[in-house]
Amino acid sequence: MKKSSSLLGIIGFAVLYALSVFLCAFIGFLHPVCWVGFPVLAAFLGAYSYYKVASRTKCFGVGVLLAAVLAVTLLALGEIRLPAAGIMLAAGLASDIVRQVIGNKQPKALFCAYPVLSAGVMGWLHPLWTDTQWYHEGAIKEMGADYADGLMTLSSPLFLCLFVVLTLIAGYIGIRIVEKKC
């Protein structure tokens, strides 16, 4: 009975992780900076779900599981394309590798592994930097020309680096806070 309840808990927290990341994206309706910066909030809020799964599972695969649940959910909703899902899965795999190298049973492994997973959410936005014209046209249709033009001011490599670093920092801070509270 204990194994099945543990498995249900892991699945539940994996779904909660995907849901929390997805819901954070809605702040993007406020302003283009909020859209590009939503992974920062998602990294902070997703730390709880990651911690709950990683603390129950001392084996390789936590990052891949959470990344896969998120990527499949977003693919099913038509929110991302396969390259974005690949970026998310690669971040999940990299996260698991970091955790494995440091030691799956070491608490400090979570502090290094989770930020890597959280940076994978930037994959959702990668067309802003890799297919800028397509992204601009889609943003015009969905949010209007002013919003789309605002996104274009954020499409430089400098802003990509800035938001990746902020996401990594938010993930680190989030997982540290959760570890102290749980």
C-alpha cells in the first residue's frame, strides 16, 4: 500500500509542477516583460513540487519525469512545438545528471539540479530568439501589434541570457526556501 501511495504522490506532484508552470504563464497577459519573465516565477513556484518528488525519489529521473509531464501537457495543448519540448527534456536530463554527479542522496544536489530543470521552461519561449519573425506575427494575431512590438525589444541575446540567469537564481532561491520549510 505504501508504494502505491508514494507513486500516486509522485504523479500528483509531477502534475502539480506542470500546472504551476502553466499557470505562471498567464502573467504574460499583463505585459511582454511578464511573458518573457514568467519562467522566473515558475522556477520559484515549481520548487515545491520538485522538492516533494526528489525527496521521495533518490534515483535518477526526477528531472526527466517533471520535464516530460510539462512538455507532453504543453504539446497536447498546442502551446509548444517539438523543439521546445526537446529543450525541456534536455534540461530535465541535465538536471538529473547534475543530481547524479553530486549524489542523489545529498541534499545539496537538489540546490544545483533544480535550477537546471527550471531553466528548461525557457524552451517554451525559444522561438522568440530563434524564429523572431514567426513569433512576432503570432504575437500580433494573439495579443496585438503593440504587445508584439514589445516582445521584439526583448528578443536580443542579452535578454535571453538575462532571463535564463534570473530563472536559475529564482530556482535556486525557491528550492532553498522549500528545503528549509519542509
